[in-house]
Amino acid sequence: MKIKRRDFIKGAAGGLALLTLDGQKAQARTVEALPPDALGILYDSTLCVGCNACVAACKQANSMPPEPYGEQRLWDNPQDLSASTLNIIKEYSSGTGDHKDQVENGFAFIKRQCLHCIDPSCVTACPVSALTKDKETGIVSYNKHVCIGCRYCQVACPYNIPKFKWNDPFPEIVKCQLCNHLIKKGGMPACCSVCPTGAALFGPVAKLQEESRRRLQMEPGKMYSFPVSSLDSGKSHAHKAPTYQQHVYGYEELGGTQVMYMSAVPFEKLGLPTFPKESFVSMASGIQYAIYKGMVYPLVVLVGLIVMAKKNKNEKESDQSASTPVKEETHE
Amino acid sequence: MSDEMKPLGRRIFTPTFFICLVIVAIAGYFTVKRFILGIGSISNMNDGFPWGIWIAYDVVVGTGFACGGYVMALLVYILNKGEFHPLVRPALLASMFGYTLAGVSVFLDIGRYWNVYNMFLPWQMNFHSVMFEVAMCICTYIFVLWIEFTPAFLAKWGFDKAGKKLNKVIFAVIALGVLLPTMHQSSLGTMMLMAGFKLSPLWHTSALPLLFLLTAVLMGFAMVVFESSISSRVYKLADETSMLTKIARIMAWVLGFYLIIRFQNIFMRGQMSNAFSGTFLGNMFLLENLMMLIGFFILAYPGYRSNPKLLFVAAVAVLVGTSLYRFNTYIIGFDPGTGWKYFPSVGEQMITYGLIAFEIAAYGVFVKVFPVFSAHPTAEAHQ
């Protein structure tokens, strides 16, 4: 009997070791796919003029307080995404910073916000489903009524998007929700509706991808028409095609995102890290799934443990009643 | 075995007790401030480092230290090593406080504590979340630990009938008490897998769950050795070295296995040059494993591990090494990559010290009031 028990333990431990060591094989989880009616934004850095209209419109649409900065502190001047800023335009600058969309002695703009990942880490991380991804639009939204404030979403997000109200006794997580409330009423994200150049363009992700492919094929220097606000707004303006980086950021980064970027300078310069195709979340939950799927392994182990504990207890009790006079006994 | 456990029945209000009380009071001040003005008012945590020492120390290291009850229950009740029985209840008591205070710390740390009930609403549960699994496991395990310790309460207050009834079913609770830490201690490792590139490759590996499970076992055993050594001095109990030496032998095997996995993993992923690059993180890796190696060399030789002083040194080295490993994984090796920095503020540290002080004071009170120790002054170590 002893040998059998030992074998059981070895088997259980070995199984656990195998599962934990070899995450790739343990992949029992399907990678999320783009929802059919996914909505998103195509941000074209070459079209952005850095007017910050989107930053102001975003604050208004989402009732966010201003963030004064600098000596005078008279107006909204956020320096980065924060608990009061869901959307921001940042600038890359090098050398003299004279030429737009140039790596040397140039500058370029970048719009930072939630990218609405196709396989979002934050949604998988959240223990109480406060962060959810809409099955149709794919918008990742936040429900403060269930959030417990554990901040695992902040640890998990590869883009450092979710922010926390640190100086509030009743804090919340804050992030862009693609102006969900406006889209429900047939509108579009505030940043896209005010963008004068079409740098921030709203639309169905599939169509935005099509549009991005059209732009990648443009001949640099030639005039083309660029839609403004949204793909179906009817508004457009003519612009000289830039020399694009031959890659759209968000096509496949960590499984892809619904907010995508085009640029003439490398994305790394704009603070968008180079990521593998496979998301960190699929690696982590692959292992977790393999061990805990249907709670089968834990239950089997529990039954084994109960049987062993019970058997040891019975053995000990029969030993005692045989060798020593009956005496008061606590559980041990 | 005549291992009757008895309360030590000594003076409760010692100078140590009062010092602990003062520290708890200071922590109380910062706790009140945190609830009135928000977490940011007393802590240095930020959007880049959303988790500070309340998670990294109080929960991740703290529950590791509190694995004594787990490993001793595994040894005595599952693997049937009855000889270690006298070590079980003191270990269980320390685990009970360790886990309970980790729970208290989590409550201070989470921003929207009034929403915690959502964790128990089936339609809100996210079974894909590692955090969910860890939270549920730890929560259940705190109850399990209190039930496991209940026989001591019942014996003290003379509820013999209830004691006998509990005795009939407690094996199931004990089994659960072995399963739950196996689950959540490994998941504490899985948790940081999701951090992806933010965690240095010296710590980010798919072996995280296994390494965390092994460090939990090591921390549990090392804490049993550490606590027994201190208790036998402070409370002038009989020497338990011969029993601890046997524990040390088990530790040597687990630690050897851990070191093989740790270095093989670093080597296979081509991170060895990173470890010896002389950078801060490389040095932290070396320091962490140096402590483990010191522990291993003492524990591996029968001559060394039977010496009470060397054994104590080994236990401390393993405790430092394993907690460094966990600190490195949760804070030191973590870099969100946007210039964020973190070092715990005074208020944050004081709350952690307060929890530790509370644990020491409460442990002292419990061993004096309830039947915990079975080794008594002047008695032989072994029956």
C-alpha cells in the first residue's frame, strides 16, 4: 500500500511539473479572434498636426477634470495618460526637430489611448469581470460597480493604459472606452469626430484595415484623398502621400488591436514597443487552463489527499487503542 | 506518542508585547489616513507600479512564510510521518496569523474594498483570472486554518464533545488545507506571467508556477526551523534539534531540486550572460541564489545540519533567498518601461511593520493561553 501511495504522489507531482514546465504544449485555450462588427480607430501619425482638439473633446465627452501643469497652471495641460486623461497626443522629437515625420532632426505625433486589444490582458486578469470585451463591437469597457480595485489590470496591460485614482478614498480604474456612450446613440468617439485632418479615423476594424492597406500602396508624394472623422462620414481632404513604415501597428502585435497606427517614423520612436504575435495573456492562461480546466485535476488530488489523511488517521487510532489505554485525544 | 500540548501559561504583558503594540498603533494611524484620503496619501505606489510591498511582502512573501502549516500537515497527515507531530501546531498557529494578516493587507490594498462581495457572485466570477483563483483559494484557506486550529480552542475551553465530533471529520479539512496552498502558491507565480515583457527574463519564465510552489515548500520548512529555534530559546523549551535536522534533510532535497530547475531554466533560455552581466538585476539574481546556495551547503552535510547554530543560519539564508526571489519577481525585476520608479513610503512600510508586530504579539499570547507547544522545559526532546 505504501508503494502505491508514493507512486500516486510522484505521478501527481510529475504531472504538475510537466504542465508548468511546458507551457506551449499545455495550450488548451483558443486565441481570441476579432469580433465580427469590431469597431476601432486608425490613427495616421503623418496626418496629425498636433492640435490637441481630440484631447479637449475627449475630456468633455467623458467629463474628465482638467490637469493644469507648468508655472501658470491656468489651463488643461496633461503630460501623459492619467486618471483624468484618457487620450493624449505626444510628440517624438530629435535634433533640431524641424521636419515633420523625419527620424533625424524631425518630429512626429502619436495618439495614446486604450488599443482595445483583440485578446485583452486586462479582461483576462480581472477577477470580477469588471473589464469586459463586447462580443460584437469588441470595445473593452469598465464597470466600476463591480471593480474591487485590485489593479491586476494595470500589471497585466502591456501598454500601461488603465490608470487608478490614487488620491481618492473611493478610487476607480480609468481608461478609454471608445466613447461607448456616444456610439450607442449612433455617434462616434469624440476624438475622431473633432479631428480636422482625419488622423484619428473611426470605423469598422475590417474596413479600417482595408483603408490602411490602400495607404501602404500609395506612391509617396502623390496627392490622394483621405477620409475625415469616419470612413462613411462623406468628408475627406486631399493630401500628399508620405513614405509610410511598411507595417500597421496593431495588425498582429500581441494578437492584434482594434486601434491601429500608421506612421512614417519607426513605431519604437513613438513609444510603441515591438511585440511578438502571441499575447502574454495566452501564454499565462494556457498554463492556468491546462491545470484548472473543469477543476478536474484539483478534485482528483483532493480526493487522493482525503483518502490518505483518513487512512493515516484510522491506522493511528487503531495503533493507539491496541497499545495504550484509551485516553483523551485531540484531532492530532 | 504522548505529545500532550499545554499552554505555556506565562506572563502575557512582556516588554516585547508592548513594543509590538506601539508599532501596531502607528500602523493604525496610517490605516485611518488611507481610508480617509486614499491610498496615494500614504503610499508611493503609482500607475507604473500598481503593486507595492503590501502585495509583494504581506501577501506574496508573507503567505510563503506562512506555509509552515501546509508543509507540516503534508508531512504528518498525508505522508504519515507522525514523528514530526510536535511541530505541527506551532506551525499551524503561525500560518493562521500569516494568512489572516495577508487577508487584512489585501483589504487595505484594494481600492474598492466595499465591492469585494462581487468575488462571490457566480455571474461576476472570472474563472480565467489567476487573481480570482488566488483570492478564492487564500480566502478559503484562512477559514481552513482557523478550523484546523479549532481543537486547541475546544481543548482550552473544555468542549470535549465538540472536540470529538470535529476530530471525526477534520481529516477532510486537513486534506483541503494541503490542496489549497499547492494551488494558490503556484498560482502566485502564474500571476506574474501576465506581466510579460515588464518582468525581467531572469524571473519571467513559464516555470514560474513550479518555482513558486517549490519556494513555498522551502519557506514553510525554513520557517518551522526558524520558529522552533527561536521558541525553544525564548520560551526555554526542550531542544528539538534532532527533529529539525530531519526536516533539514528534506529541505536539502527540495532546495537541490529547486536550484537545478532555476539554473537549468536560466541556462536554457540563454539568460546566463544576463545573470553575470554585473547589472543591478543580474546582481540581484546572484544575491538571491547565493543565499540559496549557502543554505544548500549547510543543509546538505549531515555534520553541518545537526549543529543548531548552523541549522539556524541555513534557515535564515533560505528565508532571505526565497523572499528575495519573490520580491524580485513582484517588484525589483518589474519595470513597466515608462520611467516609473517605486520605493515604499514610510506609511506603507509602517503598515507592513504593524502587521508583522501584530503577528508576533498575537503568537506570543496564543502560545501562553492555548495548548500549542508539546515540548516542555526539562522534558526530553523525544518521547
